[in-house]
Amino acid sequence: MMQKEFAGIHGEFKQVHDMDKVFVDEFDRIRSDIRDIKTTLGPLVRLVAQQEREMSDITIRLNRVERKVGINND
């Protein structure tokens, strides 16, 4: 009878251990995905910021040209 109880407890511990392994594996996968996202987003954020600066510069230059030729978009 005691042997069966110990065997049952051992089985439950094994199930818990297996579940822990699944959680750890899943967290590792999620961590890897997040690292990939950060690696991809870093350059994209810099690229967008650069394009926004260029667009702002082009808008300023266009406004100057419009003022010089007498086109007023106010």
C-alpha cells in the first residue's frame, strides 16, 4: 500500500517536472522571438526616424521654393 502511494507521488512529481520543462521550453521560445523582434525593430526605427527627418527637410525646402516663386499655401 505504501509502495503504491510512493509510486503515485513519484508519478505526480514526474508530471509536474514535465510541465515545468514545457513551460521553460516555451519561455525560451518566447525569449528568442522577442530577441528577434528587437533585432529587427532596431534598424527599422532608425530608418523611419531618418526618413522622417528627410521628409521634414524636403517639406521645409518646398515651402521656401513656393515662397520664392510666389505660391502661398497658407
